[in-house]
Amino acid sequence: MIAILFLLSTALGASDPLPPLPTRPEPLAPVQGQCSKTVALVPGRPIPPSLVDGDGLVRCSAVAVPTSVALDLRSLELWGDAVAARYRIDVPELQRREAWWESRVRVLEQPPPFWETPGVQRWGGRAEVLLVIAALAGIGVGVERAR
């Protein structure tokens, strides 16, 4: 019973191919009124003039993201790029291995040549034994006659 369940579970699990790696999304179009460049906001320093006008009003739209969050997002982006590159490298290697195993299966599924079948091997062995016995008997008869 366990063997049947094992075979069913492996057969059902092996049929699902790996899902394709999603493509990297394209950058979005610029938002109207957004700031033209990235600006660092440093404690104890005034807000850069590119962000505010003379009255202290904001000139452009932007989002202030904490530095640690920005670094986490950047490191996550680099990690994702590395995983995608690794995945692209692994796919051809896995396809090559799969092709090799399929060729081995095809070779093993072919029937053996006639002379390698068990019946021929068994009868061939019996014939070899008879020939050896006949040769030894012939040698024994020749030695007896020579005396």
C-alpha cells in the first residue's frame, strides 16, 4: 500500500513543470510635477533649494523614504537580479542533464541483443561445460592410449 501511495505521489508531483520566472517590470512613466533628481535630506542641514521655493513651499512632488528602507529595497533588487541570473544559468544545465537521462532511459528500454538474453546465456553456458568435459575426456583418453 505504501509503495502505491509513493508511486502516485511521485507521479503527480513530477508532472508539474517549474513556473517561469516573471519578467522584470518596466520603469513607470514619470509623474507630472515630480522632482527631477534624487536629493538627500540630511539632519541639521537646510532642505535643498531644488525642493522648496523662496516662500518655503515645495516645488515638486517626492516621497521621503528612510535610508534603511531605501538600502533594503536596493539590496533586495540586487538579490533579485542575482537570483534571476542564476536561474537563467541553471535552466540550460538542467535541460542538458534531463536530455542525458532521457537518452539513458531510451538505451535501457531497448531489448537486449539475442545472444544476451537469459535463455541463450543459459544454453550457451551448458554447451561450454559440455565442450570442456569432452575436451578433458579426450585428453584423458589420449593419455591412457599413450601408456
